[in-house]
Amino acid sequence: MNRVDKIRFIRLYNKAPEGNAFGYMELNQNGHMIALYNSYGEEIDMNGGHEFVRIRILGKFDDEDRDNFYALLESDGVG
């Protein structure tokens, strides 16, 4: 089961974001980050010089059934 955490960016592409910049982090079953998403749910480059803090866990989903991933984002107001 993969997990989705809501995050707040402190640095985004090596710059301080204007206001509160939220996004999402996807972790695999071993707890390793496998993807970053902006506040619109669009995947962004993981190696773009980002710093962030975790806000909360949105939930878990089966990687083979991505519908649950999008349902988690929608539950947080994305889309």
C-alpha cells in the first residue's frame, strides 16, 4: 500500500514560495518518497531543490488502483 501525505513547501525550485504553498508526497510501501505533486495534483520534479514539512497523512491506496489516489486528493479539495 502506498501513502499520500499533504506537505507545505518551504522552498520550491530553490525559491521561497509566496504565501503557503501546499502539495502532496507519495510514498511507497517502504516509506520512500516516489513522487511529489503541486497543490493541483500535478506531478513535479522531485529533484528541483524543494524543502517541505509534512502536514498530515491523507491516506493509503493500492498502487495498482490509482482511483483511490485521486479520491484522496479530491477529499482534500484538489480537482
